[in-house]
Amino acid sequence: MIARVVAMESFSLRDCFADAAYGDHFFISCVGVVHVKRSTGHILFLLLFVATPAFAGPPFDTDDPEPVEFLHWEFYLSSIQHFQRSGNNATLPHVEINYGAFPNVQLHVLAPMGYVRANGHTSYGIGDIELGVKYRFVEETESTPQVGTFPLVEIPTGDRSQGLGNGQAQIYLPLWIQKSWGDFTTYGGGGYWYNPGPDQKNWIFAGWEAQYTFSKVLTLGGEIIYHTADSQTSGSEAAFNVGGYVNLNENDHILFSIGRSMRGDGAINGYVGFQLTI
């Protein structure tokens, strides 16, 4: 799922979306936020790795209810980048592993290496590790969509003083639905983030994605995402991403997306990754 960074001096990367207020900038991404804020002679970085948006259904923020097939694996080696005039942040890289432990049940772990650069300061190191379980409780039929949930827990393993961790655990409780008609698939939903910590707020994320499979090799799609304020100094945000999948063969896949915020200076977000399915 996605990388979030929150806090610094005179600069804020706030969720891949851009906004400006009292000299701060906000940037919200497919995976993360950096909020850089003035303090008395110090720069404080707060990096939160979430699913979301942040790391959701790669290469998009919006997730789906479909788990990995029983006894099968998904491995990702990916990078998510966020570019803004005030600074940049990325996962360089992050590793994601999904396993079909039971029918309709997927186990999930994501470990990111975070990179943050702003105001001449650079931080790099392990971020907060994400754990989750996806459970599909309604299977798709010709007339009804599939429905599932994908609770996530962000474990505070990153160094908060270096901007590589939140310092406290976060919990996400979403609901996702999906329906396909031939080569066209659409899915979406949202959920509630429990986001403790000084100046932080619990918040809601929602997104919807649509995609079309043009051939056995290429699938292209796009999404619109929205979330409410997740701190005392931020506001609600919206963004879009477009991207897709290139199937090199039955097991090897290239994933990519690019998008921007719909507010402020239009921060640019990108995702590129390799997926192995077995």
C-alpha cells in the first residue's frame, strides 16, 4: 500500500495532492504523504506507510475484493514516487508479498525503504511495515458483484526522528466491491483510518477504478480517489491516476501508473513495479 509522509519545516508533502496555506504545501500520493512544518529551529519528518491509499491494488490506490488464489503467491518489487516543487519522496524500493492461505483469504505484508528529500535534508531507511488480511465474503455472479474487506495495520518500525515512521500503529477498515463484464472490470469502495498521534485525525479514504483488457498482454485503467483531512492542518483532497499492466508471460508482469492532484500546484505521482505470480 502506499507511503505517507507527514511533517517538516516550511514544506509539506501531503498525500499526492497539492494545496497551499500559510507557506505550507501539501502533496498526496498513491502511497504517501509528507507534511513539512515550521518548528523552533528543527525539521521534523513523519513518514507513514499506509494502503491507500497508499499501497493498494497496485498500481492504483483503490483496492479490490479479489484475493490471491488458494495456495498461490504474488511478489512485488516496486517504487512509488511523488514530485513537487518543494521536495520529493519515494519508496526505493518496497517489497510486497501476498499469499492465498485459504479459499477467499489472502495474507499480506509490505516492507518499504523510504526516501524523503526537502529543504536540503535527505532521509533513507526502513519505513513502517504493513500487515493485512483480505477476505472475500461474497463471490461474483452474472448479476451481482463480489464483495470483500482488507483490514490493514501499519506497524511503527520506521525511525520517526528521520521521517521514516509514524511512531504509532495505524489501522484501516475498508469495504471493496468489484464487477466484470467481459474484458471490462470496475471496482472501488473505501474505509476508515484510525490515525493516532499528535495533531493527527482519523480519516476516510474512498476510490473507484475502471479498466479494460485490450489483449493478453495489455490492460489499461484509471481511478479517482478522495480522502478527508487526516491531520489538524490538512484538508480533504482528491486526485486521479491512470496506468495499467503489461503481461510479459503467465508469471511476470510490469505495473505502472501516473497521476496528479486536483488542487494546488498539481503534485505528480508515479508507480512502477515488477510482479511475479506463482
